Amino acid sequence: MLDINFLSEQAGKLKLGALLLTEGLRSGNIKSVFRGQGIEFDEVREYEYGDDTRLIDWNITARMNRPYVKRYREERELTVFLVVDCSASMDTGYGPVSRREQSWNTVSLIAFAAELTNNPVGAVFFDGKAGRAFVPKTGSKYVMTILGNMVKTRSHFPGSDLASVLRGTQKILKRRSLVVIVSDFRMNNYQEEMEKLGRKHDVMAVRITDPADYSLPEGGLIPFWDPETNQKSFIPTLSGIIRKKWQGENRQIIQNWEYICKSAGVVPLSISTENDAVKELIKVFSNFRKIKASKS
């Protein structure tokens, strides 16, 4: 079974991919993504002779009737937090691997890349309810613990309650972080929480796609299993009406996801079950700041 052997068989390959992710674009923006944003606000204190007057906080100065300045500290560390969809719909797919397997690849690559750059990693897994959460910490053993729990996690509750998981994520993260959501995004009612998260953190929404999202396989009358309801039905895939309806429903899901990402200032990324996750991640991380700015 892949879930039992995944880490032992794939860890070496994925760590090499993560090395490409962190080292292959030294001249690009990926360096800043995995090293933090330079400086961050630390505190406000009373003005002292010799302080830079450009750092005066005029709002507090007016309230206190004496000058106060803002202090900043260098930020070298970037917390990476992974929000991972483990619902039953992730078991679907007609590509070389399932959505779940491609999700594992994607999550592992990002976690290993954070480990290689000595950044803390945390995660939460979810289906119809929020599952176990791991607060951000550093260390290779901790990363392997997170990934080990990921491959063992299976859906216990129907549906995908992303909204409540994003609310919980905001409570866990006390400082600005890179939040990566990995899902098929076949759910509703998460826009408000995505927008709240996007105001405080750098967020990337990774949608795991499959060829069947765009076109039904042509196989005549073929069985389809709904993983969320555990119901099986037969679909006439050669019917033009059925194919058009299928494409329309999936197009609506994609457009909804794209609209929410744009409104929330979130960086969108689609990774197909047919594609190399390393190459797709390198492309988006190399332009992360530019893409985020265009979405804001």
C-alpha cells in the first residue's frame, strides 16, 4: 500500500526535489520566500535622543503627548504552515497518481524545503471536521512526524470543512507565516475565512487537479463512485449532454476557486496528477512576491 511505503520509498527523491526548490533559484524570489521578509515590527517605545525621526509613531505620540518610535527587528525565519485536505474526494483521479498521492508529494516537498532552510513547519489535516494540528516547530524528526501522520490520515467525516480549519489556523499562528492550503477545493463557504487569513499571512492555495476535471474519460457506460457519499452510479460518458454538464459543473468549481483566491489576495496554483510537482512549485515560488502583488 502506498500510504505504508510512501515515506520510506519517496523521502529521498522528495528531499532532492526540495533541494531544487530551495537551491535551484538562488537568483529569484524563492530565497526571500524561505528566508522571511527582512524586517518585522517589534514594539513601540518612547523616543530617545538620536533615534531616527522617520520612525516616530505619530498616532501614539499624539495620544501620549510625547514622542514614541516604532522598533523593528530583523526577520530571518519564516513559519510554514500546511493545511491539508484528507477528505474522501482526494482518493479520486484518472491520472498516473491519485489526488491524494499528488497532495502528499506537494506537502512533502514544501515541508522538506522548509526543513532544509531551518524554518519551522506546522500542519493541520481535515475532512468534514478539523483533524490533528501540529504547531510550527523546527527539526527533521518533527517534519517526518507530520508527514507520517499525513499518510496515515483517512477521511472519517463526510465533506470538507475548510472554513472552520482556516479559523483554527488563524488562532494557531501568532506571527506572519506562509500558509499553504492543499486541496481539490470542491467545497463551498470558505471565502470569508480565506480573506481573513490572507490579510494577516502569505497564503498559497494549491488545487490538486486531474484530467477528469476537464473532460470525462470516454468509456461508454462506466461506474462512478462518489467518495463523499460512498454511492456508486453509472454514467453514459459518450452522451454529449452528460459531457457538457460535467464540464460546466467543473468549470464553475474552477472559476469559484479563482475568484476567491483573487478576492483574498491568495496565490493560486494548480498541480495536475499528470504533472511534476517540483517543477510546478519552482515556477510559482520563483515569482511568489510578484504573483501575490498582482492578486492584491
